[in-house]
Amino acid sequence: MQRKRFSIRSEIVLNLTFLAIISILLFSYVILRVTKTNLIEVERTRMQTTLAHLKESLATTLVKDDGNAEVLAKQLHQLPNYSLWDADQQLLIASGQVQAKVNPVVMQSMAETNVKEIIQYQRLLLWIEKVASVEYYLSVRHNDELLAVLHTNLDLAGIDAVLGKTKRLIFIYALLYSTLLALFAYFVLSKIIIAPIQRMVRAADRIAAGEIYERIAVENQDEIGRLAVAINTMTETLVENQTEIVRKEKLASVGRLAAGLAHEIGNPLGTLLGHVEILKTLDQAEKRQSLLERTERELLRIHKIIKELLGYARPDQLVVHRVELATLVREVVEGMADPKLLSSVKVQFEPKSDLFVQMDPDQLKQVVLNLIINACHAMHTEKREATLHLRSDLVATKKDERGKVIVDPLGREVDGVRLQVIDNGSGISAENLKRIFDPFYTTKEPGEGTGLGLYISASIIEAWGGSICVESTEGEGSCFSIILPRA
């Protein structure tokens, strides 16, 4: 079962839009990462400068003003949050969230350094990290004596807030850009690719429908143009091959017809020539009469063959009507010239009303009559009760690889009418099925048939755009199906 797919245009547009969004988001992520890193570097530099200025002012305040809290708060207001601890780790002043005590290890290290920076990272993926926090410890000294330790950190939340607004703008920009790209791609694909392909599809459909001289216009020399040229070349090759096949089939048909004529007419002619030679020397009237009767039978046989061939090759003026199939079949059955054929046959007629075909009714009657007579002959050789089914229905049709009209079991458009002639006679062997529609081929006893009935019937139906097909099992019976276009 084939999965349901979008059109090529939709799939290309969706894929391009998806790639555009992913590209913009990835590029934006890289830009934001670089921007955040640069902003943190700027803030670190600013913080280090601020701490350098605070070092002296805090020392002066602690010595001269004895650590006046108001003065210290004014000096430290520019820091996002802070805490000031004396040498004994007693809190002097603080803002915001304050840790319980300064780490003793840090406090010990501050006795030997002026500023200590501690950066902590948070791992997002295996290879991606982000700065989680940046802490600073500043030692406040007077005459190399440690007076206090200032603890503060960078305001990363402010940086994230600024970048958050930028992220929203980037997301809106990605949506707008992707929408414009999708609309532009849809328009360009429709004009450059889809429209030419649709023209080629329509032309291919017309070619498939029988307009074999239809050609696709080549507007450019790009890939689409080369595809159109390839389809035109393929069509021309197919037309040439089809013409050659038809020519060969015609020659083969003429050859079979000529061979059949040579056999079917040559044998009686040879017999007639022999009779003529005998008549030249024969004096007895009784034997002469017998030879003349045999000569007449052979001449009538030749006359019948010639008459059937002329009737097919040069038919009378055709009268095209919209024929109701059930009525025509009923007329054929009721008007059969030889009632003995159907006297011992049980006929089951299952017509479907309002089935119409467009053709010459006399030709269709000839075909139906021929099939019924053949079925009756096949059933007279069997001992069981002879039953003839005549059935009609609507079918969907298609053409096979040889161009023959056949039933399409999966077709949705019911465009054909089928008449089935089914018997329970002797059936046809697989070997004979291959040649059943060849001219002068017959399985009947010599003198009972010319072998032209099915050949002419098939030719008539095919001339009206239909076909005759047969299914048979030897010893069980046969089913002949006539398929014609629905009128």
C-alpha cells in the first residue's frame, strides 16, 4: 500500500522552510552565545575596574570612619549585590542574598591576594557549557593589614534578560523570513517546475488517450526542456515501433489469410479438376450425375468462403445506431433460422436493461449469432443437459500492453458494456485457444465450418473499439465475452 504523500511542490516548500528555520535558529544560537560571552567579558572588565576603585575608598572608610554603614552603603551601591566581612568573618554590611560565612579557604587565600575571581560553569550538553556564576572576593588592606573581605558577583540575570528579548525578536524574524521564503519558493516552483511538469502530464495523458501525434512544447534548454525532448523522442519511437508492429501484423494476417485461402479453395479446386477429367471419359449417366452433385457441393463451399470474405472486406452501407443490447440479443435468439440448434438447449437470459452501444446493429447481430451457434455446436457433442447463459453488465475497461480492450477490475469509471455467451459444452484446449481467432482455423468436422466466423467477428468488434476474449476449460465449457464502449 502506497503511503499518502504531499505534492512535490509542497514537499520542497516544507523542506526549504524547515531548513531555513533550523539555519536561522542555529545561526542565532551561535550569535547569542558569542554575544553573551562578550557581554560577560565586558562586565568582568567593568567589575575589576570598579573593585580597584573601591579598594582604597573602603580602606579609608574602615580606618577613619570606623566602618560607618551609611558611608559603606553609598560606596557599594553600584554593585548588584555584596557582603562585606571583617578579618574575623563578621558581617559588616550586605545587600541581597548573603552566604553564611566566607569560605575559610577563600579567606585564607585573600590574605595573600587582592582580588579573587571564581567562575562556575553549567554543562548543557556533552560539549556545550554556559557560565553559571562569576564571583569576586576583594581584600581591603591598610598598611598590609587585612581589614575586610568584600564578596560580590556579576549580574548575569540582567544579561539573560537582555538576551531574552533578543531571542524573541530572532524567533519572530525567523517566522517572518520563513513565511516569505515559503511563499517565494511556492511561486518560483509553480512557475519554473510545476507548471511545465503539469503541461507534460497533460500531453502524456493525451498521448495515452490515442493522440499519438501530440508533442510537448520545448520552451527552455534546462532539465525540464531536456525531459520534454526525451518524452517527445520516446513518443516518436513508440509511434514508429507501433506502426512497424501494425504493418508486420497486417502482413502476417495477409499471409495467414492467403495460406488459408490456398488451402480451403485449393483442395476443392483440385477435386473439381479431377471430376472434370473423369467427366470427359465417363459415359454412364448415373455416375455422371453423382460427380456433378459432388462438384456442386465443392463449388458451393468455395462460393460460401468467397461470400464471407467479401462481406467482411466490402460490407454493405453501415447504419450506426444507439443499440440496446438486451433487445438485440433477444431478437437474435428469437429469430434464429435453425430452431433445431436451440431445441435441446436450456437458454438462461440474464439481461441488464439500459445498456447501450453505438454501432451497426446488423454487424452486432452477426457476431452474437455466430457465438450462439458455436456454443450450440459445442454442447451437442456432450451428453449432459445443454445450458446456454447469456449475460450482460457494465464494466470498467483499460487497454493491455497490446492495445486490446480488457476489463479493469480496479477501475472506477464504468465505461464499457460486456455481453457474455457461456456454454457447458466440450470446451477448448489450451493449444487451440491460442489460434481460435485465426482465419480458416476450425475444430469442426470438414465441411461444417470455414474457420472464418470468429476471425470476422473479432475484426468487427475491434473495428468498433471493442474486443472479444474467451475463457475455456476443456470438458467443462467456454465463456466468450464481447466488450464494447458504452454509449
